[in-house]
Amino acid sequence: MSATFSTPQGKVLRILADGHRHSCEHLAQTLGVTQASIRKQLAQLEAWGLNIEGMRGSDFLLDRSIDFLDKALILQELNPDVERLMVRLDVHEEIDSTNQALLDAAPRVAGELNVALAEYQHAGRGRRGRRWAAPFGGGLCFSAGWLFEEMPQDLSALTLATGVVVRQVLLEATGLAVQLKWPNDLVWDDRKLGGILVEFTAESQGRCYVVIGIGINISIPPRRLEQIAGSLDGAIDLHAATQGRPPPRNVLAARLIEALARLFPHYRDNGFLKYHAEFNAVDYLRDRHVSVDDASHLFSGVAVGVDGSGALRVDTGDGVQRVISGHISVSRPA
């Protein structure tokens, strides 16, 4: 089944998604509500980032199609072994944050995969407390949780390892050779295509519950893309990057679930070792002149890859500095 669409605005959206114009009177009669209620729900849909033509008139048209998430289709696409491993797959119409939803429902059994997706997030978040927002159905808002019996080695580099496997999924699904900007950005053509946020909670007896959040721009109006560009020159979505042929969101979600189902146990046993060289091979910052704000001081230099623990290495001219956290921007071409 797809997202529940139990809200009044979700029910209106389901009708508008057929690509035809609908009068306010028709919508009200179909749903058994007043026309005033319809206008209220349309305003909410606009707040979710959707563009609806005719808001000042009485005939309404959604300006783009929506590839709705569908739990049944995702399960149908999954490798059966992965489906057996996954104990939870929730598809939400709207939610505060898929990451928070999984953090609030930590499992008791280690080694089981928990997944949440949403059409729209009210409080989706990125690194360093930034907000990540995509219009309803315009991105892939995805989180996966895994309980480790012991805190994995190199946990701080899990974001980088995730970037490597997400990049591979995108390469196979679209042919795009995406680059990775330390520590968490997916980059195509010098623009931000998506991002990764890893959060964790320490459990009793050394156990650790990790949630990986992935946000990918699928089909987002240009004015919305400008708001999520971050430190890059701009943002791009898969619709533009693939010249109007992005992969179906349900298929992409299934491939990501499979990739993370492999990543979690492998990272448990091997840490960052396997992913180190792969990250450096597609490192967007490598050999670029960067400015670094690591909270304690500001400095600049040339990025020279990441080390075995996932720290960014920056050659300042007086030596190589390791950056564990901080804000990185490309200050000028190398």
C-alpha cells in the first residue's frame, strides 16, 4: 500500500495527481466537504512545497506529476533475503523526520533492519542542525536503522561509507558518476544532489543504535533547489541530471534498502577499511583549495583526501591538518 493519505490534504492531492484540472465544486462534492475546506487543504499543499495553478480562481491543476511511494511496490522490488532481514518498513504521508521516527522506536534485537520513508518531512534535518526540505513527493526522504551489539569501529566514518554505497546505487540506477563531498554531500556537476545524516544512540552494555538518513533530490522546482544548496554553488535533482528520466522512487528506495542491508553488517565486521580507497577515488574536494571552519579556528589549504579513520586531510603549506568536523567550502579552483 502507498502512504496512508489519511489527511484531508492528502485526499485532495490524490485527486489532483491525475494531471487534470478540477473545480473547487467537484473536489468538494467528491470528498463530501465544503469548498472552504478544499481551499484550506490546497493552501496546506502549497505549504508542503507543491505548486498548484489556479489558486485565485476555481479550477485547480497540479503543475507536475508525483511518483507516489508505495510500500507494496518497494517490497516487490526487494531481494527476498533482504525482505526477511527487514522487520519494519513504514511509508508516511507526512512526518516530522524519518530519522527521528526510527530513533524514537529503537529495536531490542540486534541485526534487524528498520526503514522509514516519507513523502514530506516537516523537520527533516541535515548536518550541523541545518534543515533539509523537499516539496511533497519531490525527493526521497529515507532512513534506515540498525542495532549493533557493540559500537562499530570508525563509527565517525560511517557517513563516508554510506556515501560510497549510495553513489554505487545511483550509478547503477542512472549511469551518473556522482562525487562525494566530505563528509556527507552527494554532488553532480558541482551541485548538491543529496545528503546523508548519521545519528546514533548508545545503548546499555555497549550496544549502539545507528540511524542513517538519506535525502536525494528527485524532482524539485528550481526555487526550492536554491534553498537546499548548502555550501555548494547550487543544487540539482535527478530529473535534471538524467534529462527527465529519473528512476522510479520505489525502485530507488528498494535498491537503497538492499545496499544498507549489506553495509551495516559489513561495517560491523570491517569498519571503514573497504570504503577508504573508494571514497578517495570519488572525492569532490580532492586537490581543491578549501576553507575550513572547525569551530576552534579558521584555515585554508588544499584538500588531499581522507585518512583511514575518515578525517579530511588539508595541506595548509605548513603541514597537513586533519579535520574531524567542521564546515568546508571550496574557496577557489585549485
